[in-house]
Amino acid sequence: MQSFSIRDLRERSGVLSKEAEQGNLSVVTRHGHPLFIGLPFSDELISQGVHVVLATRLFKEGDISLGKAAKMAKMTLAEFTEYVSRLGLSVVDFSENELDQEMSYLDS
């Protein structure tokens, strides 16, 4: 996710447009504080709504947790987990060691 200041927005609007065309989120800031998010327009945005698309994107990029994303999407944790799983997103992010440890619990 790229960050733009208000000044950047005036001077580099072409870069912001390219980011959107590539499907990337952008944050516009004023004095270093987030002001608004640029969310690329898509069919998914129309069908699922801003809350779901933004929550999914932020979760996918690792910016927010599964629980926070579910809340943002106005879904239960189970509903959001099922939704992102259908999109092919992993809801579990274990390191190799953590995965081995979890698997050893299953073998016990």
C-alpha cells in the first residue's frame, strides 16, 4: 500500500492513478496522519461493498488481523473466514516451525 501526502496528491496524481489501475490501495495523509484510502473500483466493490473489499484487502496485505477484518466487513468471524477461504486466502499464517509444532499436537 502506497502512501501519498496531500501535496503528493496534487503533484503526483498520475502515480496514484497508476496504483489504482494496478489494483493497489493507497493512503492519503495530511501532516503524517491518514486522511482517506484510495480503493480501486472493481466489480467486486459493487457486488460485495466497500467494507468487505477493504477488509479483505487489508487482511490479505497483513495490515489487520482476521478478527478486525471480520468486524470491518460487518461479518462474524466464521462468515469472514469462509468468505476469504473461498477467495483462496489463507486464514492461518504459521512459520515452518510453528506448523511442525501444531502438526505434532495432532500426532499425539
